[in-house]
Amino acid sequence: MTKVAVLSSHNGSGFNALYEALIKKELNIELVLVISNNQNALVLQNAANYAIDNFVVNSKTDANPDEKIALLLKEYGCKYIFLSGYMKKLSSTLTRNFNIINSHPALLPKYGGEGMYGRYVHEAVIKNREKESGVTIHKVNENYDEGEILLQKKVTLSEDESVESLEKKIKMLEQLAIVEVFKNI
């Protein structure tokens, strides 16, 4: 069975989507590891509740966080790494040696790059009066949001779309897209 690790800085809604799909027997993967750079991240508690090994790795706890992450990924035999709202840029050591997948809350290449995440993306989409937005699941390389696109799903914006309503639509779409990509791995 394919072993998957999740890196997340906060809630890990993508982690939750994968876990729920596993419970429903929709996926043929094994979630073996969760790593967060934030010791207070909800994803760590969720992983513990599901009996999934989890670790905090950051510059406060480790001299070289990416090296420590690489060691853990190797130790656990992870074939894929999923970034579920992981807010740190990964080094080329990680991006060149592991299959890393990210979910971005926009239709890349639009609204990608440094500083473009979560609410900031949705604010920009609405400010620019876009007719549609969506989610992009892509491979991760050394540059923010420039890796090979694996899947995009679109949603049409309403005339009175708010940042909050768009964020809700995208989160729902994102959970479906994440599971779909991992079904095809």
C-alpha cells in the first residue's frame, strides 16, 4: 500500500478529507505520518486521535527542519507527501527527492506565488471580478505554485460573491479534488 505523509501548519482540512475517504474505503493509501511546523496545529491533535504518528519540526526544534523532515519521510517509507496548508517553502532537497503534492485555492497559474494563499487568493479573485475560480492540485517544485498541474476543478462566482462564500465553495471543491487525485495515484 502507498504510504503518504501530510505536512500542515494549521487545521489540515486536506488531511481530514484524505482520512475520511480512507474510512469510507475510497482510497488505497496509508496515512502514516503528519508533520507540522506549528506545535498548536489542530492537525496534530487529529492525527493523534486517529493513531497516526505526528511530529513538530521547525527552526525552534531543529537546526535544519527540511533535513529532519527528509529523515522522517525516509524512516516512514513515504512515497507521497501532501501539503495541507503547509505555510513554509520547502527546500530543493525535499522537492527533488520526494513526490510532493499541494492543493492551491485558485486556478493556477492565476493567483499563485508567494503570499497567495487562503483568504488573500479569494480577495484577489473577487477584486479582479473573475467569473470563475477553483482549486488546483499540483506537484511541488522549488518555486511557489509552479509545479506540474495534476487536476483543476472550477466553480462559477455569483454576482454577489463574498470572500467568505467563495472560500466555502473552494474548500468543498478542494476536498473532492484531493481525494480524486489520490484515487488516481
